[in-house]
Amino acid sequence: MKVDRDGLVEVSLEDEPEPWATSPRERPPWSGRAWGRVTASIAILLAVNVLVEGLRQGLEVARAGEATGLSGSLAGPFAEQWRTEAGGVLGVVGELLLLQGGPSGTGVVAARLDDGTVTWQGPPELGFCAVHDLGRGPGDLPLPLVVRREPQDVALVCDSYTGSPSGSQQRVEVLDPLTGRTVLDVPWTSSGGGGTYADGEGLIAYGIDLENRVIAARWSLVTGRQEWFVTVDDALAVPSLDAAEGLLVVTGQRQVAVDLRTGALVRAEGAEVDAGRAVVVLGPLDLPDGGTVVTERTADALFAVAVREPDGSLRLRRAGSLLLPAVEEPGARDVLLVSVDGGLVAVDSRSGRELWSVPAGWTRRASPGEATYRYPLASVADLVVVDGTGEPVAVDRRTGRLRWSSGLGLAAGPAPCDGFRIALVDTASPAVSMVVLGVTDGRQRWRRALPIDEPSQLIALPQGLLAQVTGSEVAVLAPARLTR
């Protein structure tokens, strides 16, 4: 190369450029160093993909792990562990599964969760029984069946009722859930206008006696001792329970209120007592933005959903009752699911704006006389899975846009969900079967015939177990790899 006096560079040009290689044989061989660089690049890309996929799965597992009411994993088929005659599931206490005694729903059967051995049984005369959480306050949600209770934290409350011309006879028996031993036996006679109510560690009974006086009493569910008894001597008075405020409001010629904890008259004669004010029946429940929501019932038996700001001021109130899915992930209550006249309405919890609705009677394949009431089964992955028409569907939580429909004849009722899959009962196939669908796409993951070939419900239990409930039998199912 030469540089002349004008600064120009003198170069030489070849007449024919070298031809492009036309086949691999004509390309020069790659060195080991080049192959090493390519291999390293591929390894880095694979590692990045694995990392991204791992992070995605980790986030999904974290999301599902924080949801309430989750069942154990539904990834694989289940097989029968044991079965017994029973009408339904009451809950799990310690190592025992407590069951309704029979098709009538009365009485109780206590069986070991692992093998079904019956440890004690209560007769149908006990009436309808329920596992009561001693720490549960007014409006609190009961623990889902998937949660195992500790014996010292619960009581088994059984309630029976008979009527007569002289007054109604209500009997409440409180049992030790581990042994069936009677802790408390309360016969309660009144001419009407009352009932019994389990409040935390206390049992409250109230009503109108045969002399038209309001009577009320409280017993300890732990010790069985009566803590107080009150008579309000006011003819034609009417009692009204306000559990949220802890009061029994008595309205007649006088207006007084009885403290449900102590039995004391907490407001003097002539004080302003609003017997018609709204009573909280569910809540307060926390919202993602720090507010709270309740369902209220007014004196004329109308229901309303009320949302309050973090400082307690009213944000919005609208007619209806709050519906809560059995499985709900954190943050899902930015959209409130409200039952209005048998339909389902989705409401923005911040603005009160109606986002979408499913009217009563709407169905895709309704036959004459078919029940069409719809209710939410799960609220996960920004979807609401809704049942009630025999064809569960999933809709976008905020828009109501249909994301998938099962296209199967499925029984309405509880639906165990592990956050990624949901288990339903297929009653349209030749054999009653458990079918598991993906939550996000509705595609079938697997199916298997259930051990009892009768219309059924599936209920999640602790330890990853499921219960098939027919109304006359209960079969406990375990993941196939865990069966004996």
C-alpha cells in the first residue's frame, strides 16, 4: 500500500472474487475453540430457559400456596382407602373424621381418618350436629374441611327440635369430639321468637316464655356451666339477636339490650335502641386495598353488601349477599361476587361498579325445570369457575368473558381445587367418574370411575385426601401412589 502526495491510498483489486462455498465439504473445518463457544452459548440459553421456567413455576406454586381452601395435589388418579355408611362430612378433629350419622343428616359417626375404624357413634336423636370453632366470632368464616382442627379448639354442637301447642322444645347437646362424651345438655322451652346461638366459647339461648316474657341464658361450651340467666319482664316484647355487636336487643314497652357475654343490661330503660338496624351476618372480611366488606341483614330480612374504608367510613352498599368461593387466591376480592335475586353479579370492590352478571335462569343447556342457580367454586389465576347448570364454566374475573366451558354433565356442589386443577363429578358417563380439569384452560387432565357408582360430591380433606359423599355412604380416597 502506498500513500501519494495528495493523501490518496493506492490499493490493488483482484479481477475475480473467491466463490461462496456451495456445500459443507467446501467450508473450512471449525476449530475446537469455535465449537466450544457455540456449545457454551447453547448451554447459557438452555440455562436461561430453565431459570425462567423455574421462576414461572415458582411464582405459580407461591400463588397457589397462599390461596385459601386448597386441596392436596390433584396431579394423579385417586383410589379408595375405606368407606362407611354416613350422610356427609362434618370435619376433621385430631385423627378423627366426623360424619353425619345417616341420610337424614342427624346423629354423628366418628371414624379414624387413616383406616375408617369407627371409634364412637351418636344416635339420630342428637339432631343436626356441627363442629364449632371455640375461637370463632360473629361473622367469621368457618374453617374449610381441608383444615384439621385440634380437639381443644372445637366442640361438637348438636341441635334437635320438637314443637307442641304449649311451646317449642329445643335441645342442645355439646359433645367432646374425641370421645362423644356429653359436655353440656341444654333443654330450652319457649313459645317462639328465639333460638340458640354458639358464640365463641359460649352457647346462648333466647326466646319468649309462656308468660310472654323475654328470657335468655348463656352456658360455657368448655365447662358446661351456666354463666347467667336473664328475664325481661315486659309483655309483648320482641328479642332481636345482634351477634356482631354482642347484644340481644329487646323491644317492647321498654327498650333494653342484654350483653351476650355478661348478661348485664347495658342500656337503661328509655335509651335509644334501634331494633331495626342492620345486623352483620358475614364479615368483616379484608379487601386488597385495606378496606373491609360485610353482608348485613335488615329487620325486614333483606340483605346488603357493605364496603368500608380502612378508617371505617362507608364506601358503598348494595343489595345482595356476598358469595365466597371455597378456593380463593390473595387479591381476588378486588372483585366482589354478589348473589342478587338468584343471579350472580361481579362488583368492583373499589368503585362499586358492576363489571358483569349472570342472571338467574341463564344456562347453556337447561332442560325444563332444571335448577339454574349459579355460584362460584374457585377464584384463581384471574378466573372465576362457576357451577350450577351442570356445565361448569370459567370466566375472566374482571370482564366476565368466557374462558372455557367443560361441555360435561357435571354434578353441582363442592369442587376440590389445588390451584392448578379442579376436580368434578361426571354424572353423564356410563359410570360416575371423577374428572380433573386444568383451571386455566378447562382441558381434561385425567379421569377415573369413582368407587361408589351413585350421584356424589367430592370434598377435600387433610393429608391430600378426598371424600366421595353420596348421602348414604362416604368413601375416603387417596392418591393412588399412597394407597395401601
